[in-house]
Amino acid sequence: DAGVIQSPRHEVTEMGQEVTLRCKLISGHNSLFWYRQTMMRGLELLIYFNNNVPIDDSGMPEDRFSAKMPNASFSTLKIQPSEPRDSAVYFCASSLSAGVDTGELFFGEGSRLTVL
Amino acid sequence: DAKTTQPNSMESNEEEPVHLPCNHSTISGTDYIHWYRQLPSQGPEYVIHGLTSNVNNRMASLAIAEDRKSSTLILHRATLRDAAVYYCILRSTGANSKLTFGKGITLSVRP
């Protein structure tokens, strides 16, 4: 079975450009999480969805960041305009959440973003 | 969110058992104890989780204190591939609960 698929794996862009990161969930999973990882701040939860509905976006840095789930198996994280401080590895993770005992998260390999 | 406390780092020898401690004195009754690890240049991966009873799986064992204020992840025979950052995380029950990572503990394995 394919795991969580993220694209692009690497992106180098210039300050001010729009960046779109993509994530395909594992088939049948209903929860989606976006994380950002830097040396300084570690792994930060940006936003998560359950059944396509955003549950908590309090980790989204500012209005330049937006995330969507246009369908149950796909998500995008958009940064517009990008800034050098957005440089990080962005991970998405999916899980099957049902009932009391929440399921394990399966992470993608990450998208490494460099904003010059 | 209830917080966890882990040492910054630990060293072990290959093929020996490793005990990674985690303190979570403010744990609530609805919090599960989760462990994830992150190998170099990879995304985090699930290791194990439990609520009250000790748990075993093919990767590791989780020993939970009777008062649930601490837990220990046990790798029975460390290999070089187990060198990673290990995160101990509390996650509340329910479909809408989130998973918040702390700094974790960096495990080094000596050949």
C-alpha cells in the first residue's frame, strides 16, 4: 500500500513567490495533519482536519498560510507570499480516527522548502 | 495540553536493551501516552501507545507507572538503526484530538 505522498520533495523559491505543497492521504484515512519542522522550533502542528473539516488552525503562523482539503484524499498547504523565515521541512500525516482510541499518524517524507 | 518531560539525550550500546524515560505528572484520565520516533532525514513514525496497561509490539514495549505519571519506552535490543529522536506525547481521546510534539530524546547507539 502506498503511504502518505507529499510533493514536491524539494522546493527552492524566491521571497514573495507563492508556494503550494501537496499531500495525498492514505486511502480510507479521515484525518489530516500539517506540521512544520525547523532546527529552532522543532516539529510544530500547523493545522489538522477531520473528515475534511478544519478542526484547529491555531498553529498557522499568519494569514500568508492557508490549507485546504478539496476532497477526502488530498490536501494543499499554500504560502503566499513566501518569506525566508518560512524555510523548513513541511510534513503531512494522515490517520484513521474513530471512537475513543485515536489511530496512529502516518507521516509523509516531507517537503523541504527553501525561500531565498 | 498536558506536557511531558524527557532527558535531552541518551547513549546505548548495540544489542543491549534501552530504557527511555518520560515524565507526565499532569496527565489526565483521558490522555493516551504515545511514542513516535524520527530517524535522520525522515518523517516521524509511530512506535507504540497505551493508556494504563503495559503494551508490547514488534518494535518496543511501553511500561506505564501505576499512577500514570511516568512511562518508559523499552527497546529490547538496540540496533544502529534505532538511533533517532524519540518523542513521548500525550494525546487525549476522541477523533478531534491533536498530536503535539515536544523536543524528544536523542538516542545514540554505539557499535
